[in-house]
Amino acid sequence: MLTQSQVRLLTILSALALVLTLTDIVMFSSNQKSQNEFNNRNQYIQQSQQLEPIYQSVIRTLAELSAKSNDEQIKSLLAAQGINFTVNAPQK
């Protein structure tokens, strides 16, 4: 037979095991959410890198068009996105 102190000790240890198990479940769930968020961000970055040459080409074309036709609307559109350019004087 178990003594009263042994029963108390086993009860405390089993409660501690239960708390640790619940903590593990919560941390596992939180970790899964963080990993999913990380994977989604990583996928977005990889897809953005694939499209970067296209974006650069579009921006370059818009800047050249704005410079050739002196189109202030296109220039202000690019400036609103943080893209500024200067027109070099034609070489003689």
C-alpha cells in the first residue's frame, strides 16, 4: 500500500505531467502556425524574385516613355511609388 505522502507525490507528478503535456500541445500548435506563416512569406519572396525582371522592364519602359513624351502623369505615378529618374541631356 502507498503511504499518504507517496499518493500526494504521485498526484503532484501526474498534475505536472498534465501541465507539461498541455504546454507542449499549445507550443506545437503555435509553432505550426509560425511555420505556415514563414512558408507563405518565403513562397511570396520566391515568386517576387521571379517577377523582378518583368517589373524592372515595365518600370524602365514607363520611365523612357515619360522622358520621351515629357509625360508628367507617368512621372508622378512612378514618383508616388518611390521611383525617380533624371533625363540626361543628349550628347552632341
